[in-house]
Amino acid sequence: MTILVTGAGLLGSQVAAKLVERGEKPILYDIVYDLESFPTIVEMNKVTRIVGDLLDLPFLIDVIKKEKINRIIHSASMLFSGVRARPYSGVMTNIIGTLNVLEAAKITNIERVVFTSSIIVSGGVRELSVKTPYQEDFTLKCLSQKPPNIYGVTKLTSEYLGLLYHELYGVDFVALRVGGLFGPWKKTPSGVPSRVADLFVRNAAYEKPVIIDDPFFTFSGVVDFVYSKDVAKGCVLACFVEKEKIKSRVYNMTWGTPYTFQDIIETTKKVFPGVEIKVREISKGGWAGMGAYPVPYDVSKIRNELGFEPDFNLETSFRDYGGWLKRHWPSGEV
């Protein structure tokens, strides 16, 4: 079986590594590759790298046919900060790019498409009165509770397109709503959760003070973090699980564990004893100017239907991330 992975960044590289562990030789499809971080995560000779643009549908179809692709894990995306700065490019990449993946899958009879969505799609319905974990099929007032940013709109739109391609054209579509994703990467990550985790781990690992002077990177309430290695595991499970087990099509892909900002501070101190941490101001809402999460996300469906169980938590992932940095860049020059 030949799997196409779109996107070779923080998440796509880990997906490729998980596929290699299964004995697969994945085909990577991205417009640019980070040749400093990528080889530290997956052996280069065990993957095929193709330089391609998601907006080039004829080329994407040609690659699928030439490489005899069976299934697609679609992780390529412009993230929150990028979409905020360049909304037109973000919409084109995230919505039209996903549409092209779905259309290519329909035309070439791809067996399954796994799409990495985001829990931000439900960001408009956060209410402090909520007492139970957020489920996938949440109630949404289509105007007053729309996603709080363009990035969220692109992800929700892509989910709808995927579900309709499944219902109308038979494309076997699965979406994973990824939580506060972070993980090993050399360059400063662009996703807000990745940036927050990186601010703590990267400095603490090299015995530098952690200084958070922008409330944009702090939050009240709780956040459902999830490590990139666990999300990659979920993507691979979704890619290969038997069709009859898929009942929901859309799954919350988080640890299902609520972490406060103080939890991040205390975890960092536990993993890196003696670290100095200074926080100027903690936001009264969620990070990046969004509303606060009062409760975590319900992960019962991804566990019951896809068989997902995380390998990490906040402490073990911080240890793993810090260890990766020190192994590959022991001098701290990253």
C-alpha cells in the first residue's frame, strides 16, 4: 500500500516516521522541505519527497497515478498566524487545497482520505457555563457562534467538503480535529500552541530563562494540548482502520486532558529543575485573543472507534522534546 502525505512539517514528518515504522515507504508532497529538522525525525532514504503545490490539481493527480497512491493523509495547511497575516493565501491553501485533494481522490478512486482539522472549529461556542467535555457534533448558531478566526473557518469548511464528498461521491473521508499541537522542530513554529510549548521547552532545555512578556501566548481556562507524535499515531490509525469501525467520520484528536497555564509552568519546572520562569501577564481569556476553554474535549469516539490511546502527556512530551533538541543541537544553537 502506498500512502501520500501532504505536508512535511512538524506533523507530516511525524506521520511519515510512523508509516516507516509500519514498513511503508510514504510519498511526501510539499512545496518546500526543511532539510534541517526533517532528517532528524525520519530517515530520508525511507521516504520519497515530491515538490508540489496543492493548488496544482493536474500535477497532484499525476503524482497519485504515477506513484500508485492508495490512501492520503492530508496534513498540509497554512496555520493560524499565517492565515491571519495572509488571509487570501490561507483560504486558497486550506480550502481549495483540500478541495483539490478530495477531487483528486474522487477521480483516482483513492481508498481513504484522512484530513487534519482543528478543534478551533468549535471556538465560537465556548461558554464558561459548560460542564461536560466538548463533543464533535456540537450545537452551533451559524452566525453568532461562527469560528473566531479565518483559520477556523477554513478548517470547518474543509470538514463539510470532505463529509459531502463522502456522502455524494463515496470518498472515504475521516477528519481528526487536532488540539493544541506541539512537537519537535528546529525553526520557531508558527502555530500558537506550538509556539507556547516551544517558548517553555526550548529555553528550559538549554538552561535559559523562560520569559513570556506577551499575553497573546498565555490563557485562562484550560487547553487540550497534544504531542505531534500522538497526532501522527492517530493519523495512521485513521488511515488503516477497518471501514466498518468508522461511525463518526469526525474525531477530536487531543489527550482529553485539561491543562491550565499554571500547569505548563509547573510541568516545565518539574522536567527542567532550576529553570527561571517569568510571565508578565496572564490573559483573562484564551490565547491569541480567543475565548477561554472551560472544559476539555471528549475523546471517547477516537478511542472507541479508532482504538487511539496516547503515548504521551505534558510531562513526558516535554522530556521528549527537550531531549530531541539536546541530541541534535547540544550547543543550543538552533
